[in-house]
Amino acid sequence: MDMAELEKAIGTIKIAVSDTEKEELLAGLKDFLRWLEPVKKIDTANVEPAFFSHGAVNILREDRSEKADISTLRRAAPDFDEGFYRVPPVID
């Protein structure tokens, strides 16, 4: 990684970065790439890809739609308005 590559990446994501920050970013990226070198040398040719790092099994029910009348839905919801469940905001 060199300064030209870093500046290209910065231009792509359209953020303002000072010259001092560029130098710090470049140094950090170079350190990371040095750390990554031994990992890149690991032979993974015969390793099957894993989607999860644990052996847990999903025990949830199958997601499927079911018919229900509007009065049943209203009784199940603490706040129901015009056919929608009203929920409290997650972010203030």
C-alpha cells in the first residue's frame, strides 16, 4: 500500500482527510498488512468454507405466513394502528 492507493480509496469513499491523518492511516494499514502476511500464507485449499464458527443448530420454527383476522392481531399487540404494529423508537 502506498499513498496513491490510499488517496484513491479516500476519494472513492468521499471523506475529508488531512495530510496528518493520511500519514497515520497509511502507517496503520502497513502495520495491518504486515500482520496479515502469515495468515495469507496458510493453505486453505482443502478446507471447506464455514458459515458459522460454532456447531449450534437453529431450533427456531420455519418462518411462514399465516392468515389471521384483524381483531386477533389487535388483541395480540400492545399498540396497533391502521393495520400496523406500533413499536417504540429504537434510536432517539
